[in-house]
Amino acid sequence: MAIHPIEYRYGTAEMKTVWGEDTKLKKMLEVEVALAKAEADLGMIPKEASEAINSGTRNVSVERVKEIEDEISHDIMAVVLALSEQSKEYGEWVHFGATSNDIIDTSTALLFKDVITIIEGKLMRLRSVLVDQADSHKRTVCAGRTHGQIGIPTTYGLRFAIWAEEVQRHITRLTELKPRILVGKMAGATGTQASFGDVGIEVEERTMNYLGLGVAEVSNQIIQRDRHLEFVMFMANVATTLDKICIEVRTLQRTEIGEVQEFFGSKQVGSSTMPHKRNPIKSEQVCGLARIIRSQVEAEFQNNTLWDERDLTNSSPERMIFPESCILTDHIVGLCANVISNLRFYPENIEKNMLLLGGLNMAEAVMMQLAREGLGRQKSHELCRDCAMRSREEGKDFLDVLAEDKVISKYLSRDELEKLLDPHNYIGTAVQKVDMVVERLKGGN
């Protein structure tokens, strides 16, 4: 019986497979094999034992591990005993010198390695989608808004370019954190490597080399959780970017704004009672699940504050934090990419909203030109503000108010004012900025 929505509603099969019981067991067995190989290299165990342990992994099943765990109430020792059974007369050499968290933390790094590969690919796709939209809409002039109020114009291309750059920073962060996250340990019960004799450092380095992981330079019984916390915070950071993007989509899809709309299938139902509805449900899902991802950060902060060489309070929350954060982050990155790539634009509404204030939002353009003509910036600001307030209060056309002003008319003609009030003429370097971003990110740099 499925209980958690991840089981049946959220997440990709690819990412769920990473966190499935079979994969987690496989990674732990890979660590045991790498340890045995390293120890055989150093003459600590017979070479035949290493080969037998490697062969034995083929027949270790999740079901058998669970049977043993039910008897002994220890999950990692259950793995050790299940592998020992399959290693025949060499079973006593399994897990030689290791402690449970040597296996857990190192196999977790292997899982994170797969996770990062998947999420990195999804982020690159999202970046590509945003770059394409930036390029396509670099000249789509629209109302800019600050404090929820219409301001001077911007372009849709600039919005997409800003988001593309933010996603690129996440990709860069992911590259930078890999050396800190993708590390394992083979340090024994308190980190002294005493169980490996005087070759502990060599055992650890060889084991990680076989696994393609870095080495945690120093550790106690566990790898310190600041490393894991950094990855959880990274995913929360990504989720917040997606949240921001999808909040904007939802805002712009509001009926009274109506500038963009999520893709809506021909048979899709928007409401069980209101047949006309077309709701931004995918964007809402991104925003909702971002809250869950961010909520994991506090628990992982506390997982770094363990007693002495370690206690077990990190174990139970991490069984949920790691898979949930990874599965949901992967899910919403892909979902956001689909939303952006399939956005429908409504040019008539974009234009209507941009002109909604009858030119009032272009007062800055008039102010700046008056300043250039010699009136001075502060005087120009006050004059344009007074004209804007009069236009609002008296219900007069802003152009008429400006053209009738005795001071302004000395500097600017009505035709000049009309051009200044055209929002299409006031987008500055927006197109150039987008072109720069597109050129830089098209090649993945």
C-alpha cells in the first residue's frame, strides 16, 4: 500500500531508482568490495577473499538482508552477514576493520554522485529553455513592476535572461561543491583507523580510488554533516529559484493580467465545478514542493551537532531528508523546464498592460530628458511628479498635462514628449544584455 506521495505522485523513475532499496544495497556492497580489494592490495586479507567477496555480491538480495535485520536489529551488520554467507569460506574477511558508517557514508557519497549527475543534467536543460525564451523574447517589451505596481518597461527576454544566469550560478555551485560532497571514509569506530593497523591511510585512499570518490581528510565515526548540509542547502537554493520563477508565471497568468499562460491540454480539467478554469497547477506544484525542500535544511543543520565522536540522531532524519530532497528537487527542476518551454504568450495583453497608465509610468523618461536638456535632475523629478499627480487627480491625459506645462514646453515639444512616452523607446540596453547572456550561455559556459 502506497503512503508517501513520492511513491505515486511526485518524482521521476530515474531519481527514485537511485534511492530504491536495491540501489542503496548495491552501493553498500560496492563499498565492501572496494575495501576488500584495497586490503588485498596491501596484504591485509587474502587475494582470494577479495575475489570471493566480489563474486558474493551477485547473490545478496534485499529480502535476505531484511530477514537478517529482523533477527539482529542492525541494518549494516545484516548486509555484512548476507555478504559473508555468499562469500563462503572467505566470509570472515568481509567488513574487515570497518565500522558501519564507513559503509553508510561512503555509499551515500556514491548515491549523491548519481543524484548530482541527474540534477546537473536537468539544470542544464532548464538553463537552455530559459536562454531560448530570452532570445525569442528579447524585444518583447512589457510593463516592469516594482512593489507590484507598474513601473518603466522591461522585456520578457531580460526576465528570462536573469533567470538563466541564476540557474547557471547553481550549475557552477554544483561543480564547486562536488569535491566536498563526493567523499568517502574508511576510518573505523572513532576515526583513528586503529582497526587497520598502521596502513589505515593507504586503505582509505585505495578504497576511495576504486570507488572514484575523494577522501574525507579527517573524520570521526562519521563524515561531518556540514558536507551533507551544503548539498541540502544547495537543493533548497535551487528550489527557491524555481519558486521565484513560478510565482512570476502564476502572477502573470492572473485573469486581470493575462500576459502568459501555462500549457493547457485539450482534455485537461481546470476545476471540478467551474468549467472555464485554466489554473497554473504545475507552477503551483513547483512553489508548493519548494517549501518541503527548504524545510529539510533545519533538520540537516541539527544533524551536524552530534555528541562526541557521533550519536545516532542524524540517521533517522537523513533516511528521509536525502531521498525526499533529491527526488523533489529533480522533480520540480524538470517541471519548471516544461512550464517555461511551453508557455503561451498573449501579446495583446502584454501591450495593454504596458499602456494601462496612459504614459504615467514613462515619467522617468521625460524627467531624464529634461535633465539632459539643462533643467536639472532634481527640478525635473519634482516637475514630472507634480504633472503625474495632477494627471491622476484631475483625470487628464498625461501627455496633455506635460505639453501644457509652461516650464516643460520650453524644453520639449509635444511630438518629443509623445516619443518619450512610448514605452518601446525606453528599454535601454535590455536587448544587448540578453544578447550577451545568450552568447555566453548558449555554449554552456
